[in-house]
Amino acid sequence: MTNLNRYFFVVLFLLKMLQPTPCKAQENDFQAGLYNVGIGSILGGLGAVINKKPEDKFGKTFLKGLGQGALGGYLIFEGKRLVREFAETGSFGYVWPSKIVNSAGSSIIENAAANRDFWERWHLNFGFNRFEIDTKNNFKFSYRIMPFSLFAAATAALDSRLDVKYSLRTGTFVFRSSEIDRDRNIYGQARLNTIILLSDYRGLAALPHEVVHTYQYEELSGFNSFLNKPMKRLSEKNKIVRLYNRLFYTDFHAVLTGGLHEAAESFYEREAEYYTNTLPRQKIIR
């Protein structure tokens, strides 16, 4: 068996072991952390090999991506645990720290999947707005728009109103709408990294739940690095694509997120319930 075949065998095995199922979610923080570390490792290791340079050694590149991805996944886990503190206390003082920790984790996974050092590029998203700092290029700052997230926010704005206060306090666009199905006790929903709450709902239970859903979306952003090489080739050949890449950061992981959530919706719902202490008869074991 060649090294490449061995690699894909391991990846497929890990994917099977970590695949979310509708009937199983985390029961304690160890399992919750392991899930996020595992997802980060898979994205980081696989992406690093896809983006490795010809002179890079396969094993070393894979292990580097695996390790960095694990670190990023752990930070994402810690970001979700801070959301739990928000859910328990109602203090918004936990939300921005959780967002920053989560963004650091997803940045590290993106760097791992791009075969970069973990510290090279950092990003922070506010809705469809992506702010980046490239530490390897004299701390160059850049701003780009994420088109799928822009579409999600635009469609939310069509029949909802922006809640400026909650948006600023969470670092996420929060809208208010009367169109949510209240009869089923649904008071909020997340569209990628945009949150919609019921217009006259003033409780706080729904908000941390939807914040976790936005973090579930963010944690898969390392998938975008898988497409770095073809996007770079297109950019080199076409001026329009080059201009597009300067203005936009295509959040391809929106497609991946949609597919996974469609296949295992109850798992992601239960994970959000786990971090907000709303699982039926669930006692959180820390």
C-alpha cells in the first residue's frame, strides 16, 4: 500500500468514526472536545497534504496539519464552552471572548489546511464581513466579503429587522422576525452565521443556542483551503477572477455545512443544546 493510499485509508476511517449521527451527541466535555479536535485534525491534515509543495515530505506535512488542526479544534471547543457560560449567566461579557477564541481556532485550522504555519493568518468574521491580518506580510490588514454569508444576511433582511443592540453585543448579525414558527416553540434560527429571533421574544435562551450554530458553521471554514490551488490558478489566468478574489472570500464551506446539517440535523441541534444546558434531562459533566 502506497503512502497516499495509507493516508486516505486513515482519513476515511477517521471520517467514519467522527461522522455525526442523528441519535448521538456529546454526553460530557471530553467527548465534546474530542469531536471538535477530531474535525479540526481531519480538515488540517487532509488540507495540508492537498496544498503541500513538491519538496514537502508527505508524512511530515500530514502530521503538521493534523496537529495544528487539533489545536484549532480545541480552541473552537473552548469558544463553545464560553457560550455555555453566557447561557448560564446571561452575561454578554462572555460572548465576544467566545467569538475571538472561536475565530482563533478556525484561523488555525484554515492555516493548517493551507499548509501554512498556524500563526500566519488570522481572521475575524462579522456576518458576511471578513477581516484578516497576515502576520507573515508585515501584519497586512485586509477586508473581504463572503458571498454565501452575504446572501444569507440579505434574505434575512427581506422580512426581518436588524437588532442593532444584539448584533453589536454578539459580533453577529441578529435580526427580528415574526415569521418564525412559534407554535412549535421555535424562537430563533441560524442561517450560516446570521441569527434570526422571534420579534417579540425577549428571553435569552434562544440566543446562545443560535450562536453555537454559527460556530458550527465557522468550524468548517478550513474546507475553503482545499480549493486554494485551483482558485490561485484561475486568478493567475483571469483578471476578473483576480479582482473577485481581492474583494471576496468565497465561503465554500457553506455548501459543506448545508450537506452535513441536512444529513445529521438532530446531532447539530443536540450539540447546541448541550452547550446551552437545554438537553432534556441532561446533566452537564465538566
